Amino acid sequence: MTALFEHDLARLREAHLLRHRRQVSPLIAPAELAPSQEALRATTYLIDGKPRLSFGSNDYLGLSQHPAVMAAAHEAIARYGVGATASPLVCGHSPAHEQLEAALAAFTGLPRALYFYAGYAANVGLVPALVGKGDAVFSDALNHACLIDGIRLSRAELNVVPHGDLQALEAALQASTARRKLVVTDAVFSMDGNVADVPALMALCERFDAWLLIDDAHGFGVLGEHGEGTLSHFGMVGRGGVAPAWQGRMDRLIYMATLGKAAGVAGAFVAGEASMVEWVLQKARTYMFATAAPAMIAAALQASVQALQDEAWRRDHLRVLRERLRAGIVSAGLPWTLMPSETAIQPLVIGRNEDALAVMAALDAQGVWVPAIRPPTVPEGTARLRISLSAAHTVEQIDQLLAALVQAAV
Ligand SMILES: *Cc1c(COP(=O)(O)O)cnc(C)c1O
């Protein structure tokens, strides 16, 4: 056994695909925290003991270090204790969970929401609850791993659609004779940062009587006027609920978003038509057979979902940072390809695995942490730096990243 695994690990190492974890903690301890240092705490870390300016997290709004979010978790611990003790269907569902679900439904403008302890678990449970043998799934080639795993578990027929190719999707839907058809897509693609054309996908789903599942892990909090996510970005929902043009047309939509990224805490939710959500509650095995997230997490999320609505400056500032970074990379004439992206994810494609690792190391030597992303997370030959911006970054920190990139390119 040892020889087998050592042989396989050596092959990963040779292909520059071996990963290793770093030990990461905020540079500034909460006891020393002045209010002005809240942002610094969400961007500067001790990584393996060394201080680093980080562009690696998905904490797009800096809410993981928000004082009100941390306080809500503390209060909930005092009230509920730490563990949820059981599945939500046994006795793990608290008033904090119930209130969070109501808040998420109201905020996204959808009839009902169901909270899951993790996004991965949500997708792996959700897809098999929706479709099975005899049904067909149409999945964008760049969809997240957990959607793919959910599809595999469902045993529905899988049709992989080339990334963003609406014509190919149309042809595949037209050719299908399946009983139920489910189109599945990331709303914002996690390693590219681009946004799926959700209205066009909905129109195709209407034409071919298919359902549409969108995974808004990277849009929720970041896109939309108040951070409601990709549906609001396209004007499909607003503060008062579903927009007039989309009224009566949302029944075929299954919305899913995660809460460990822009919301800064953990978990995910599925939202949409009330009886669909009730069905998922009854059937998703990752919901039924897993211990609920602690109530303190649900309480922290209520505070963070409130903060992301109230503090619009976070999205405004993120936009300023993004434009500065993009303009700076273009004018520096770096030898790498910056992908088009209107989100917090700014991928700089380098190509070969070892080159991406070398650039990452050159940045690291300058105190700047940007993760290199390699296959199988991204397609072969497109290893990249996934620069991830946060509203907690300052303009000066963007300039520091730009200077480090220029240095790494020589
Ligand atoms: C991160 C991510 C998930 C998984 O969510 P977790 O809460 O981290 O388990 C699902 N889908 C997409 C697109 C993601 O980026």
C-alpha cells in the first residue's frame, strides 16, 4: 500500500500537481484590533509564519472579519451552545436557522430558501433530488466539481455543453427526448470570473420545457444592486421580488448560492418555488443525513447578509479596485493574459503549471500571496494566478500587487 501511494504521489510531484496546505491566520489578533484595522485583518495574514498580503481568499466583501458578524456568532454560542447536535430533520434546526432562511428568501426575492451546511453538500444533494434515471442534465463544461459530482450521483444522462455555447445547448435540448431536462450552470465561473447569460438560458429552458439550476457561489453578495446576486444583476429580481417581466416565469428556476465566500461565513442555500424547496428538504440526502450547521453559523450569517445589503460601499470599493488592477495590468504590458471579468475574480492565465508556480513564488518572495490554480481545477495548459479581490483591500495594496507582478515578469 505504501509503495503504491508513494509511486502515485511521486507522479503528481513530477507533473507539478502536488498541493500543500499552508497554515494561515490573521496577522492582527482581535485583542489588538482598532476599528480601522478590520480591513487589514481580512487581507493580511501570517502564512506559514510569514506576513503576507493575500489575494487568495473568496472573502470578496471582507465580511469574515466584520465586528457585527463576529458578535452575532458570540451571542449565538451563549444562547445555543456550539454544536447543532443532529440533522435539521431531527433536532438540529434552530430559530436562528429558520430566521436565516426567511431572510435569504426575502433578500433574493424568491419564495423560499433552504440552508445547507456547505455548498458542496448542497449541490451533491440537490441534483439527485431533482433528476434521476431517464432524465437528462445539460452541464456547462466549466461547472464546479460539486455540480458534476451531483450529476453523476443522480444517474441522469449527462450532456456536457461547451462553455457558454448557447447554440450547442439549444441543439442538445432539441435532440433530447428525456422526461425531465435540467440545465446546470455556474452563474459566475469560479476560475474565470465571467457571468453566465442567465436570461438567455432561461429563454432556452422555456422553449424546451427544461429547468434551470444556477450556482451563484461567486455572484451572491458581489453582483446586483444590493448584492442579491446574478438574478438581480440581470434585473430578473429586485427589492420587491421577481421583476414584472419575469413574473410567472421563475417556477423553472432553482437558485443556489454559497455563504462561505462573499457572505464571509459558511454554508449555502437553495431557493426557488416553495414546493420545489420542500421536495429538496424531503429528498436531499446531504440534508437529511448530515448534522446541521451550528446555530452560531446561522446567526453570523444573518448579520453578514444584513451587512452586505446595508454596506453598499463594499461593492463600490470592489469596483474601484478591480478597475485599477485591470488598467494597471494592461498598461504594464505583462506577458500573461488577463481574462475579461466583471467580478472579484481576476484570472491571469500563465499556461504551464511550472510557470504559474514560478510566478506565484516570485510574488511570494515579495510578500504577496496569489494562488496558482492548476489542472484539474482548470483545463490543461491554462494554469493561472487566480487574483481574488476583496472590498477589504486598499488602493495601495492593489498598487503593491501590480508592482510585484511587474517584478515577477522580468
Ligand atoms: C465554492 C463553490 C462551491 C462549494 O461551496 P462550499 O460552501 O465551499 O462547499 C460550490 N459551487 C461553486 C461554483 C463554488 O465556487
